[in-house]
Amino acid sequence: MTPLLRGLLLCVALAHTACTALAQAPTASKVEATATAHTLLPSAAGRPVTGRQAQLATAGYLEEEFRLRGQSQAYATDGDWNDDGHWKLKKRGEPQAYETRVLVRRPKDPARFNGIVLVEWLNTSLGFDVDGGWMVTRDEIEREGYAWVGVSAEAASVKSLKKANPERYAQAVVSDSDYSFDIYDHAAVAIRQAAGQWGSANTQVKLVGMGYSKSASFLFTFINAFQPRSNAYDGFYMRGATPAAIQVNGWHINIVMPKVRTDSKVPLMQVQTEMEVAVSWPLSKTPDSDKLRYWEVAGGTHFDLHMRDESLIASQADAQLTTPKCFNPSSTLPTQVFDHAALHALRHWITTGTPPPKAPRLQRTSLGFVKDDDLGNAMGGLRLPELDVPTASYGMFNNGPTNSLGFWVGFACIAGGTAKPLDAEVLRSRYPSDAAYLQAYKQHADKLLSDGFLRPSGHALLLEKARSVKLPH
């Protein structure tokens, strides 16, 4: 792989704004704000930008928008920041006034709230607030009664909000993303207090920090530098993390392949897809520990068809995105079932102390590339039955747009991977009947369920999909 191609693929994994930068169990009583007082206020009536009220109506969930207002502090590194994650901070300059929004999705019925609040650092890479963590865990959230909160922590978030609805967000201001870490800290304090009113009287509230893609790079920094100071969160969920941490001074990447500090007091669940680890090999060396579980999903892509469709639904009225048309069909692997299992395992870890199961890593060639089988599917890793009982081959960086050269369309196609159905002769040689296919598929799904990598709902979903497959005979 040439340096130019590797750089391009890494840029896709990091997403647009990160590429630009490259070119240039605590309790509420222990949580302390890192700057002065902050306040959570209700927003005006009306539709919030990138809201999902229409989707939530049938799920027994409500969506509320609030304004988070206060004084945030910027920081500089204190001493060297090595890749061990033991990072220290010192204050830089005077606190600055800010106002941003937080978006709350929670069960209407207080009795359904399970006490876990997922606090997602909203991703700004596509020019609007992307709730990637919500997209991959939504079914589990709604099924099990989690609350979800999206925090528009970055200056880019506020800019996109004001562009979409200048009147609604006229007072919003985040002067620089250097203040975003402090804002995310403040959000935890305010949300923990508010969430005490969302459930029944005996509901114990736990906060889980969540980040997808570039937002997970912010979380690397937050976990290593800010969490030890404030103890703001009870656990973290990182999905599709980019292999870098964001600097606190000047908002650029300065730590590539950072490690999570070994003295963390709260659990971290990290789920990576094959696409991320294909361009960032050291991710696979992330060690499981008593506070970290790392799963990597064979065949998984950074931004699959499910995430693309969900982004279009949330942003259509605000960002007016065009539907991407790609050279090849994008991946349809239902990798979200692993996210559902991972979230459930993290919840259990936080509330009972029992860690999630350890997952196998993707296999590598002698040169370090992901190793493929004779059909071109990855070997090793956490595997859906679709990879061991295949009807298609699932490629990574072999797709592209046909209808536009814009970043959104290019990103959606390239980061969506491909799914190429196997030839009829190959299918006939592998599966003498639909029943034989279903039996083999079910064996793999049953093992995933028994090993703790599937929820019963995910197991049922996979079998339902497998029963609908009609093979040529």
C-alpha cells in the first residue's frame, strides 16, 4: 500500500475534519465542575435540528432539547503526553461563556427508565450533528429503557445549528473547540442531576460517555486527561474510534494510537469494525484488561447502509443531503447486533462488576494486513454467521460515488464498503438446500448467543433474516 493510498484511507476513517487537521464507579457526590457554575434550561418549543421525534413517537420515547449554559475553561498539556494515556492538564487563559444544546431521548414512562444515561459527544464530521452511537444502539436503547443524551460540545456543532435554524440557536456560542472537553464535563453534572427525575424514586442513575468515530478521538483525550479529575462518568462506550487523540490546545491530532490509561476506575467498551483496523493496524493490539474490553467486527464497515439511511432521516430537513449512488451495493451486514450485546454487557459491567466476554481478534498476514479467506471475507475477529455461512463477499475500500464528488457522497460510499453476492454455482456447491443453509447459519448464531456476543433479540433478528434467504437450486 502506497503512502498516498494509506493516507487517503486513514482520512476516510478519521472523517473530513480530522483530515483537515492532519493537513495542518463514581457517584454524583464526587463529580465536580472544572469551571464555574453551569445551567440546564429548556429550549423553545418546536423541532430541534437533527431531531428524531417522528421516529420516537411509536417507541414510547420523547425527545426534549435543552440549553446548556455556563463558563468553560481551556487547558494546555502539563508535561509530556506520551502514548500511555497518563496525561496531565493545566489551565490556559480565562473561562469563556458558552451556550450550547443537549438533546434528550428518554422513555415517556418513568417505570421503563433503567437508570443508564448514554451521553454522546455528537460528531460533526459531516457538517451537522451525527448521532452515530444512537444509530448503532437505538434498538437496544428503546427495548431496554435507556436514556440517551446528545451533547453539541464542539464549535462546529454550534455553527451547524445556527446555519440550520439561526433564530432558534441565536444565543448559542462555543468560541473554540478547545473548550469542548470542559463543556462535556459540565454536561455530565447537569444531566446526572436532571436524570434523577426521569425514573422511579429508587432508580440509580449511571452515566456512560459515548462517542462514534472522531468523537471517540475526543473521548480518548477526555478519558485520559479529564475523567481522572472530575469522575464525571461511570463508564464509556467507543464505537469506530479513529486511531488518534485530539489535542486540548489548538484542536489538532498529536497522539496517534493512544493507549487508555491503565489506572482507569471505570469500564470502557470499545467496538471497532474491520474497516478501521484495516487502515490502523495497531488498534488490534489494544489489550483487554479489568477495565477495558475491545471487540473488532469482521466484515464491519465504518459507515454502513444502516447508518447512511439513519443520517439521511435525521438531517434531511436541515442539511438537505443527497442520497448517495455508489458503484457497488454498500454493506448490509447487521453488525449493530454486536453493539446491542456490547451495550448490554457494559451496563452489566457497570452495575454488577462482571466484565463482558473477550472477543477474538482479526487474523493478519505476515505483512500485517487483515487476512482473507478464499471468498475475500476477513478471517478471525467477532463474526456474524454471514461470514462463516456466506452468501456474499464483503469488501472494504472498493466502492465510490457515481452521482457526486462531494465529501458526503464520497464518504458514504467509500466508508460503506461493499456486498457482492456469490455466484449461483458457488452457492449450490456450498448449500444443497435452503434447510442446510439455515441449519449451518443457526449453529453459528446459537454459539454467538451462548458466548454472550448476541442478545436474544439479535439472535431472533439474524434467524429471521436467514429464513428469508432463497438460494438457487
